[in-house]
Amino acid sequence: MSSTVVETEASNPGVKSEIQSKEYRKVAWASFIGTSIEWYDFYLYGSSAALIFPALFFPTFDPLYGTIAAFTTYAVGFIARPLGSAVFGHFGDRVGRRNVLMLSLLVMGAATFLIGLLPTHQSIGIGAPLLLSLLRLIQGFAVGGEWGAAVVMTVEHAPPGKRGFYGSFPQLGVPVGLLLSTLVFSLFSNQLSEEAFLAWGWRLPFLLSSLLVLIGVYVRWKLSESPVYLKQRAEQPQVDPHPVRTVWREEKKPLLLTIGMKLLQNALFYIYSVFLLSYLAETLQMDSSVGLNAIMISSVVGLITLPLWSYASDRIGRKPVYLFGVIASTLFIFPFFWLVDSGSVLWITIGVVLGLNILHDAIYGPQAVYYSELFGTQVRLSGASIGYQVGAVLSGGLSPIIASSLLTGFHGESWPIAIYLTALGVLSLIATLFARETYRDSLT
């Protein structure tokens, strides 16, 4: 920054305020764009695992067991997420948030692009699903660093009293990434014949990721480092040499609470957006477009509900909004499956929108800022990331497999799945009740 600009800021507080406002917005939009691209990559795999990977990589399996096997490779990505959160969190707390944002995006883009080049089971046999699992591991590793770096960067740049609203921008990457991946997947699958799509068309959405990653890198390259982090380093130059170890030893309570608070939200999201696709196609024998269209509509609605619930957390607190989301979502689990099992396209769509947006987003919207505020600056990225990602492994990563296994064991009945999700809801409710309110706390 030139001396002229510095003098102008010092002599004119209004200019300084305007520069800060532009920086708030730039960081928020950059986080939004980057997370949208990363989640596009991550969710594209989910749609493929539900609808085409069983035939491409597990053709010798019975269809239902092939789906379970495909969801197992899907879960592999979740297993790597805590490792990614620990590694990226360590460097993000030690050397800054910005570099972590860049690296996580590049790693994710490379893995997704390579999935689009993979040979299938027909070409190399058992090597195909093994390579698929390896690339899925790399995807999960990248996502493990992405979420924490994006939300902490955005929250630490946000103005006082608006951290919840600004923290919703990286959260918006979820519905946008889900919308983009579902839209692109639907576009290619509908425009091509089934034979052409299974032969080569399925690769195109994965290869397209490379173009999106270039856009994300360009946008993030221009970001400045977190002012809260820079202030902490200026006041306390000696950084924590082992932030991850510090989280496990000294921040155990908020860490365990964030893990528990995550369980219901992540399980619901992947049951409603990933498992639902295979459930509608294989159990209810409905066209795959029914689930894909419902999820696309839901993703658009999420662009409104996520910032609204996050804004509400700035006004009345994180805990009341989060508690409402957990309680209401838990109570809606059985009605959701009743709506889906009706076989009505309208009721299925209504169920997805209510479950994924009106209720689920009351949990997911404030989650970024709530988790960030529960930890101190020196370990914030490590703490928020690890809590989020461990909770994601225990719920979201396993939920499609558990749901598919329950469906097999109980001969296509959905009520055991609803009981499983309700149990997670009770655990998340207990964790949220023990979490402290943070919306009036200073980040420093």
C-alpha cells in the first residue's frame, strides 16, 4: 500500500471504512467461489457413486451391493478429511490462512480431474476401484483443509456484529456446488444416450472441474491475510508450534462439542442429497431425474435460507438458531420418509426442500461462525476444522453406507434409517445444549 493511500486513510476515516468494506466483500465472495468449486468436485462424486459407479467400477456385484461398495469408496473421502484438517489446520495457524486456501483448491482440482481420466473395471479390473478410492482419499484430504480455512478467513475479516452473515458465504458454496454438480451431471446424462454416457460422457463433468479451479485460484490469489491473525502475530510473535496438539490437550471440551453438534447435520445432508438418489431409483423404481430435480430446486432455495439463518444468529445468538435447527430437523425425520415413500414427485420435492433448507440450514448456516468463535485465534483453524471433519466422518461419511445396509437388512423398509438419524439428532441436541453462546464474544 502506498504512503499516499495510508495518509488518505489516516486523514479520512470514511475512506478507511470504505476500503475495509470492500475487503470484507472481496474475501466473502472469494471464499464463496472457492468453496463452490471444491464442493462441486466433492458432490459430483456423490451423484456418480449413487447412479453410475456401481456399473462402471463394481459390475460383478448385485446392484444393491454394488451401490454399497460405491458408497464405501464415497466414505473413503470422509476418512481423509480429519487428516486434511489437521495438516492444513497446523499450517494455517502457524503461517497464515491464505496459503492454505490456495493449496487445498489445487489439490482438490487435480484429484477430480484425474477421476475423469480413470480406466474402469472393464479395462483394468480390480485396479479401477482401487485407484478410484485413492483419488477419493485425496479429495477428502483437500476438503479437510478447505472448509476451515475458508470459514475462518471470512469470519476473521468480517465486521463486528455481522460475523454470522459473512460466515454464511463459504457455507453457500455447499448448495451452489451441489447445484452445479447435479445440474452438470443431469445435463450430460440427459443429452447423451445411456450407452454413450456410461462409455465416456460421465467423464466430462469431472474434467470440467479444471476450468473451475483456474477461476478459483485467480480469485483467491488477490486476497489479503486475515487481520485477526496478523494482529495476533504482531502482539504475540511466538506462534504455537503444535496447534493441533494444543487443541487436543487444552481445547478438548469445545472440540468434543463441535464433533457432537456436527453429527445430525452432516448425516441428514448426505441422506437427503446422496442416499436419496439411489433409494428413489432402486427401491422405489422412480426415474433418477426425480431426485436430481428435487436437489437442484433445494440448492436454489438454500441460497436464501443459509444467509437468512446466519443473519438471525447475529441478531438473537448462535445457540437459539442452532437449537431450533437440531430439534426441528430431528422431529421432521420420520415425516420426511413418509413424504418420500408416498412416491409423489411433488411430496418428494417438498420433503427435500423442507428437510435440506428450511430446517437443516438453521444448523448449517451458523455453523461456520459458531465453530470459529468457540476457539482462540492461535488454534482456531485447527480446532474448527478438526471438530467439523471428525463429526463429518462419524456421520456423513458413514450414513449412506449405514442407510443402504439397513435398507438391505430390513427388506426395503425406511423406518430403521429414520431411527438411526433420530439417534444422531439426540446426540447433537445434547452437545448443543452444553455449548456456550458466542455471538457477543470478541475474536481476539
